[in-house]
Amino acid sequence: MQHGNGLNFVTLAMIIATIAMLASGQVLFKYAAASIDFGNIRSYFSLPLLVALALYGIATIAWLAVLARVPLSVAFPFYGLGFLLVPLLSVLVLGERLRYSSLLGGLIILIGIAISSRDW
């Protein structure tokens, strides 16, 4: 599956993996925030926070690899997936409540990604 805009299966998988890492990092940041004591520097060395920071670092390198393959205007709309993945992960991992507005917004974003990633 190769499109004229450079988007193929491998690149799409790289984009989705990058967004999944960023979404996972956000959930870990939220988890770590519960144990952060801003007056105690040692609390910044919690495992969830360090893993979240590492995920963000790896995701940044992966994103550079994506951008070496496709134009930013093709890749960037996929960032919208985070607006769906983060709420879903927060329900699964943190036990937060999923709002219907988040689902509806996520569906609209998915439609937008499908439209913007087409090579018309």
C-alpha cells in the first residue's frame, strides 16, 4: 500500500506507534503526578515519570524517522489520534470515566484524519 504522498504500511505503523507512545506517556505522567511533591526533588525520580520521559524521548526519535519519509502535512494530522487514545487509555489504566463528548470528538478526528491523509 503506497500512496503518492509517501504514506505506506510501514510509515503508517511508525506513525501509530509514535502516537501510542505519546498517549502512553501522557497516562504515565498523570499517574506520576499523584506522587509528585514539588517541594521534594526526589519525587521526580519515580519509575512512572522516568518511563514517561523515556517514552517521549523514543517517540521523538521515531517521529524524526517518520518525517524523513513523509511530509509534515501528511504526518501531523495523525497526532489527532492522541485525542482518542489518551481518554481510552485513561479509562483502562487509571479508571477514569469516559465522556461521550470525547468519543464523538474522537470519531470526528478520525474522519478528519481519513480525509486529510487521502492523496486526492
